[in-house]
Amino acid sequence: MEEFVRGMPKIELHAHLNGSLTTNMLEELAETKFGLGSPECEFYKEKIADLRNFSSKNLSECFKIFKISHELITNLDLLKKATLLVIQKFHLDNTVYLEIRTTPKRCKEFTKLQYLETIIDSIKESQSTYPEITVKLLPSFDRARGILDAEETLEVISQLIGKFPNTIVGLDISGDPSAGCFKDYKPLLIKAKLLGLRLALHCAEIDGIEDETREMIEFGMDRMGHGTFIKDENLDLLKKNDICVECCLTSNIKCGTVKNYDDHHFNEMFFQHKIPVVICTDDCGVFDTDLSKEILYAVDTFGLDKFDLFNLCKLGIKYSFTSDETKAIITNRVSAYFQNCKF
């Protein structure tokens, strides 16, 4: 089964740019930024080495890891390099469709506009290098940065979406789920919808926020990130509204929101409640995984067979934020692969 999954055309709908940088990629960025063997490079390599033994079961600790990539990516050349490295990683894992999400940032060397333009340029460049993978972009609001930062981000998106409507396809709200209130972002999300953006929102990542979860579901989203603590009436509402859940198995376990693979809500949603779900990596670099590994964890834990995998691929295509034409092309590729196997 491992060989089959590795070769399978895959769809990734929940991948954060910075979190997808592996430790080897971070070392490569440090060498590019500071020079091989320099004191600064060696300093960051020591910090990066600590990530290889990352085993925290705390969501707050997980967010601290992103600080390293933020410190390293301080100019547009490094941002471009990071984006291309991430796309290459997914390509090598036979991902045929990838949605990258990232919170636009600014520093002394670039503006938010330049940040997004550079990622878009990198995506376009990757299409000639890796024509087998289609890549789309979902800018994010970071709850920890507040509403004013989100307003600025949406203004930048509005300047770009007219020029790149087939690249910028959606919007996310991510970051520390305990920060801020969802209701404050509603006016901006309404504007985002008017711009033609689809919504893939982090939701129900932590327990005890059932009221906000219901508010988010009722507001409307196309896909839900994680959905770890969806239960009771909210679970029924989720199914009624046909919202696809992006399940990130290893991420949830390493962040401590799920005890182990056996307890992951993917099983209940996919088999018992028949809720549309997709398997995603979230932050494959931080959590030392890839999409093939995540699928194989589900195979080993929940007994998925090739028919289940085919259905998951079809769900990924159906709920992706791309054109019907692209969906048809990907469907043909996936179907051709599965037609050569025995169910």
C-alpha cells in the first residue's frame, strides 16, 4: 500500500507556507542569508537542530516554531526561494494540486503587496519547472495580529485579485485560536466574498468555544480547517451546510489537541457521519511529515482501502478552489491511476 500511496496523485488543501519548510530547507535559507560557516548561520543551525526533536504537546509551543522562518525570510529573494522549495517538496510527493496559505507580512525589505506578488511570481515560475502540479494561493488573516492588520491585508488582496484571479482563490483565518473574536472579522469576510474569494477558515481547533464555532458555521464557509472539537448540534449543522473538513492528523497530535491517531475525528466524520473530509498536512516541515505519510497513517489506523482513497481524492477535487476545467483535468489523472489498480 505504501508504494501505491506514494505514487498516487494527491490533493493538498491545507498547507501553510512557512510551516511547510523542513529543517533542511531552513538550513538552506540560513546558509543563503548569512553564508555557510558564518556565526549567524551556525547560530540558526543550532536552533533548527532543536526542531528535529520537536515533541511538544502544546498548541502555543507549536506557534513559536514559526518564529525561525519569519526571522530567516527577510528579503524577497529568500521568500521566493522558500516558496519554490515548498512547491518542489509537494511535487516530489506526487501532489497534483496544492493550495498554499500564508499571512502577508511586511518588514524593512518588503511590503505586504510585494510579499504576495513574490509568492505569485514564484507560483507562476514553478508551473514551468513542475508542470504536473497546479498551485493556488490563499492569503490569511492572523487572529493574533488583530483586525487592523486584517483590513490592511484585504486591501492588498483587492489590489491583486483582479490581476491574478486564477491564483488568489480563497481566504483563511488562522493563528492562535484563543486570540480575537470571529465576529470582528465578519465585515471583512463579507467583502472578501464580494471579491470572489472562497473561505477556508480554521475553526474548532480548541475546546470550549462552541458558540463561536456555531457562529462561524452559520456565517458560512466553504471548508473548515481542523474542526477538532465539532460536536453535537454543531456537527449536525456542519453536515447540513455541506462544509468540507480539512483533517490534519499529525499536526493535531503533535499540538496536543488529539491524543493519538486512533482518537482522531477523521474516523467519525468520514465513516460514521459521512461528512466530506480531506487529509492534509497543515505544517509538514514543522511536524516532519508529508501528504503520503498522513494518508498512510489513516490507512494503518482506520483501515482505509483503495476505494476509500479514491473517494478522498474525489472529495479533495470537489472542494478545491479551482476551476471546473482544472478539476476535470485532475479527475482524469486520478481516475487513470486508480483504474490501473484492483479495488
